[in-house]
Amino acid sequence: MKYFWSVIAVDGVNFHVIPNARNRFLLNSQSQLQRGQNGSLTLYFAPKRPPGAPDGNWLPTPPGQPYTLTWRSYGPDQPILSGAWFPRSLLEVSSFQQAVV
């Protein structure tokens, strides 16, 4: 990646950013993200921060309302351009969702 990546959550009806008390509308490679000891990166999408989730890795989403996530790569490298790499699917984990990238 030459520049950075971002993921944004928008509402499932009008596709506008979702207001939240944190005024956090996206996560990106320039956010204050915490990586796992093995270098993995887990992002959390939930109405409330899941227990144990680093605050910087959590994007608030609306409770009980549909939303859409949009991934963008700015200055993608060859594995992204060729389709060899793509962000992993969301995993639902006991009432919250996470993405491991």
C-alpha cells in the first residue's frame, strides 16, 4: 500500500455516515490502532465497545439498524490490484462483529 486504507460505516437506507457519540466515522491505517502480538489487526464494529477491544480499533455502529461498510485502498499495491488480497470477512462474535485484516 503506497498511501493508506480506510473503512467507513454508512446507514443502510441513505448511505450517509452514521452519527455517534464518539464522532468517529471511519477507521484507517492512520488511526491509532493496536495490533496483536502476532502483528494481526482486529477491527470492531458494534454499538458499544466490546470488552477487551482497544478503543482505537472500534467503530460505533447503530444498534438494530442496517449499515454498510465500505473499504477503500489509496495507492493499492499489486496484491490488492490483482485481487490476491482482500480484507477478511466479518465474523460475528457474541453480539458484536469484528474484522481481522
